[in-house]
Amino acid sequence: MWFALRRRNLVVVSGTEKAMQGVADTLREFWAHRPVRPRAGRKLGGVATGIAMRYRIDPVIVRIAFVALALSGGVGVPLYLVGWLALPDEGDAVSPLESLVHKGQSATSPAKTVLLGLLMFPALAYTFGGGGGFQVFVTIAAAVGGVYLLQKNRGHLQPATTLVEPPPVPPVPGAPAWDPLGAAPFAWDLPEPSAPAPPPAPRPRKPRVGLATLGVAMLVVAGSTIAWPFAPWLSAAHVVGLLVAVLAAGLLIGSFTGGGRGLVWLLVPLSVLGFAMTAVDFDGPATVRNVSPAPKTLEEVQGRYEVGVGGVQLDLRELPDSGSVRTSVEADLGELVVHVPKTADVTFTCEATSIGELDCLGRKAQGGGVQVEGKDLGDNGEGGLKIDLDVRTNVGEVKVLRG
């Protein structure tokens, strides 16, 4: 009995290891034969078009998938940027990211690659700053699973050379098997002249999904303008979000009716604008700087140190050994470091509201919307200088260090 159970467990473990090895092999094969972003047919960076051509599927399906991921907590935007950075352009041997670290040449300039990398910050801040961390990870897992299934089921196909492949030429009726096109003159069997073929029936007009969607978008703008004085909660970010929802719905309907593809040109910039408006605090400081204050008296300590983008290096080690002081350090994007005396009693709250890494007097955390707090009495126990710290960043790194 014991041997039978042990053998069954070994079989289960062996099967799991084989399954994991198969997944790893499939993902490695995907990277070795990854899609190439074509120059023709692209709407933005060519990521969706490259995936569609690699696996011979309709590019509209891939674009709809990215839009759906973008609406699912904003996951689609950083995934699209990753594809833009990691997939090579047509005619290149390496991707823009590989070219930036000197692994080859890419048609994408280093400046554009750096700009795409900087766009990852507001995209990740929006994605992980909404509080739905579990949903975000599930959505990312679903996207990776979709790529795995594509590679598993269609990875053996040769990439398409064009978005729409020409139909095969039908053989000439009555031609021999060795000459299906009837190229040999002695195999020709010309039919008698017949009545001219009737003119083709007029093609049905496609529904004007794009115009209808733009009409609804104009109604949203007009209605928001009228309601603005009576609804204080209605902000520009809300209006942009409504417009993105309308355009995405129009694009989804157009994928089934054959129209509305031009809405992508409005949807993408509005989505980027919406991410920027929700991820960046425009009411906060608009400065880009680094400051390093080092007050020596309690009176010199400011109640608040704040930057927009940059860093703060606050040194409180020269303060006297008695008294109390309270201050806060804040930034939208950057690194915040506070040095406190070895013997001070420090009460602290450290937070990264969107995404970041915390290391505050031995308490660490990293990820999206993380916070640590506590009280540290220093080397000599309770007594002496008392410091109350509140250190917060939207995206970045927070440190509170002794000595």
C-alpha cells in the first residue's frame, strides 16, 4: 500500500514537472520566433499587427484584445509598451530595448526608446494604483496564457507576408492535371462566345459605425459641458473616461460590422491622456528638482518638504538631543531618503500610493499601494528627541535610515 501511494505521488510530481517544462519550452520558442512589428498596416507601434501576422489571425481581434485589457484596470497599455520595446521592427535583428543596451542596431532611435520606457511609469502607476492588485495579476496571467495558447496551437505556422493573403488562382476548367492553369497552347479549349455576364450586384453599404460613434461622443461632450456647473464631482478625467468608453464600444461593434477602424486614432491618444490625468497629481508641485536640507535646529525644520519629480535627501542627524519635531516629505515621482539620529524616538508612516519600494527603519514593503508605519526608540530606548515623520511618494522609493 505504501509503495503504491509513493509511486502514485512520484507519477503526479513527474507529470507536473513535465507540464511545467512544456510551458517553459513553449515560451522559449515564442521568444526565439517572436513576432516582428511590420511597417505596413500598423496603427501605432505595430504590436497588434505583428502578432496577427505571426499567427495568421485577424489584426482586429488582437487590437480588440488590447483594448479590452486596457479597460481591465489599464493592463493593456503597459503590455503594449512592453511589446513595442521587446519586439523587433521589420528589418531589424534586435528589439529597441536590446539596441539600447548595445546588442545590435534598431530602427527605433534611443531617444524614442527612452520615451517609451518613461511612459511605463504613468501606465504602471494607473494599473497598480487602483487597488485591484489581484484583478491586475489575474488579467496579466490571462494575457500570458493567451500568448501561450497562440504559440502552442499556431506557432508552427509561417508568418504571413501581408495582412490579407491573395486567394489561390482556380485551375482552368478542362485543363489536364499536369497543366492546371492551361498554359500549354495545345491544351486550350476555347468556349463559344456567350452572352456578356450581368453586371455585379452593388455591394451593400457598410454601417457607418464610425460616424455614429463620433456622434455619441459629441453628445457626451455636450452633456458634460451642460452638467459641469451642476455636478462638482464631474472632472475632465471623468469626461475623458466616458469618451474612451464610447470609442472602445464603437470599435468593438465595428469589428463585427466591418467599420469604425479609424476610431483607433482617437482612442489611443485619449487613453494616454486619461492615464496621465489619473496617475499624475497636477494640483501638486510641478517641479523637477533634488533637494538636500540638513537643519541643525528644531526651528529650521520645515513642516513639509515637497517636490514633483526628483528626490529629497533630508538629514536630521544634526538636531539637538531633546525636544520634538514633526515634518512630512512628499513627491509624485522620485526617491525620498530621511536620515534620523541614532538615539531619537521616531514615529513614522511611509507610503507609495501607486507603486514603489519602502525601507523604513527595518520595515520593508514593495509593490502597488504599499504602506508601513511604526515607532522606533533607537539605541538608548525611550527618551530624548522625538521625531514624527510622514514620508509619501506616488511612484518611487522611500527610505528612513538611522545614523
